[in-house]
Amino acid sequence: MKLLIVEDEPKTGEYLRQGLGEAGFVVDWARNGLDGHHLAMSGDYDLVVLDVMLPDIDGWRIVRSLREAGRSTPVLFLSARDTVEDRVRGLELGADDYLVKPFAFTELLARIHTLLRRGRVAAAPEQLQVADLVLDLQRRRASRGGARIALTGKEFALLELLMRRRGEVLPRSLIASQVWDMNFDSDTNVIDVAIRRLRAKVDDGYSPKLIQTVRGMGYLLDVPDTPDPS
Ligand code: CA
């Protein structure tokens, strides 16, 4: 799960980045409204934690732009302001929840989980399936042909990405940004190693082979067009 934090106060931003990172999220932190606006509009985030008072583009405008562009990414407003009008305005503009600073981190986390669950129920299936490979998103379990496959957290995230975008060639740079909190570095073969490990678990001993390498482009997961020679 990938979150965007838009927060101009360094201490709060760092606190959020670290806390949410430790809670298992991949986190991008925009330190001003302009970057936040750009990332929210162009990135593929599961949720945005949005400070209202920003020096350049404020939170109201960011959420309005998002909704006007038809993006339904859940937005949790964070604000030091605590008037009824502010809350109403935030919710009217399309924010999904509103938390007043200072807040307890546990409360923030609980609300994030609620919003993510709500979004998932509305928009996404509870499990993904390609051939006999099944990923149970609720129970965080993978199986093939009914046999349980033990995956690490990163392997699960990688497989989830490949299955959600079944049949689509995913460049390494996209995989890096979605599964690892890093930008693509051509010297690293982290992705290739991770794919190799995942393949060994998901495809070795099974037919057809689902994880495919598209030379010079990336990886995709699908049932192959031609029968598997093995
Ligand atoms: Ca602020």
C-alpha cells in the first residue's frame, strides 16, 4: 500500500513518514503544496494524508483538483483548524475523513485502515486469481493449485501488483516505485532477484508458467498464449 503525505512542517512530516513506514506502508512525502498536488495527480497512491494549511497550494485546492480530475483516491485531511465549517468544507470538497492536530498516531493509523478497507470493498475484489494461482487479499495468503505458498511481505506486494495488472508489461522502474520505496537505479538488480525468488515459489513445478520476462521492457504475469514446453 502506497501513501502520499503532504505536510510542510518538517517535524510532523518526518513523524508521519517514519511512523507510517514502520506500519508497513510505502510512503512518499511532499513538503509543499505544489509537489503534493503534482504527486497526488500523477502518482498511483492508495491514500493521501493531506495537511490543509500549506504555504503555496492549500489542501482544499489539492482535494478539489483530485476530485475534478475524477480521481477517487481516499483523502484524510490533517488540520490544526477545528471549526465545524472547516470540517464541513473539507468533506464537501471530497475529503474522506478529517483529523485535527495534535492527534494520536494510533488514531491516525486506525482511520487510514478504515479508509483503505472502505475503498477496497467498493472498488476491488477480495481475491485475485490467474489460472490456479490465487491471492487472498484479506487473509494475505497465496496458493497455487490449492497448495499454500509462503511469501515475504515484499513478495506478496510484488505478486499483488503483477496480478492486479495482469497481462500488462510492468517496467522495472514502475515495480521499484510501487513495491520498494525507491527510484529505479540501473545498477541494482533487486527487482530481478525478487522476481527470480517469486518465480521459484509461484511457477517452479507448476504449469503454465505465469511470470514472464519481456526482454528489455520488464515483467508481466498472465497465462501464456503458447503452451508451455515443459
Ligand atoms: Ca501546514
